[in-house]
Amino acid sequence: MKKEIISFEIVTLSLSGMRGKVEYEIIARSPRAEVSYYTYRCAKNGGFERKPEERALCDEATILKLLNDCDLLSWDGFHGKHPRDVLDGTMFRLTATLNDGQTVRADGSQNFPKHFREFRDGLYAILHA
């Protein structure tokens, strides 16, 4: 039987490629959830600064449904190695604190866990609802 996500504190999905880095962040603000989208820009000091671009509030239940539909718990420990002969692509890193302290970590380079695109597209849909 598949284990279910019943709560979350924070979920962060970072995507980076040749042209930059973006980040989706979900924070529980009971009974709502805050979904944010950030870009990273070059800073004057030579580093990078995180710039908020979009933010939306939704019901926690909407996020829990997305997390469970995408089976986020099964992503824990996923490390998708870059495919041979692929010269470019997108790298991702996911960290999540779920179910009262359980941590889920996953990463990959042009190699993603099952339901990755549905998860990313679901976050985009929440931001643009």
C-alpha cells in the first residue's frame, strides 16, 4: 500500500540550466499554502540574488493532492544521472519536509522521477489560476 502525505512544512524545487536558475517554494500557512516562484539573478557582489516573481495562495488540500498524485514520497533518494550523449539539459533539486519532519531529497540532470512534469506543471497552474 502506498504511503500518503498528510502534512507538509516546506517543499522546494530548484531548476537550473545554461540560462539560469529558478525555484518553486511551497510553505504551509495553515489552512492555506503559499506557492512562490523565484528567479536567480547576478548580483553586484558577483554572487546571485533570489528575486520573487510570482506568489499565490491556495488550500493546503490542493497541495496535498498534488504531492500525493505525483507520489512525492517515492522520489526520496532519486539521483538521475545525466544521460549519455545529451549535451545540454535541466538540472533539478528537490527538498521537502513532510509528515511532521520526514525529509525527501531528490536530484537529477535531464533525468527525472516519475510524475516530475506533472508536479512542475501543477505548481505552474496554481500560480496562474
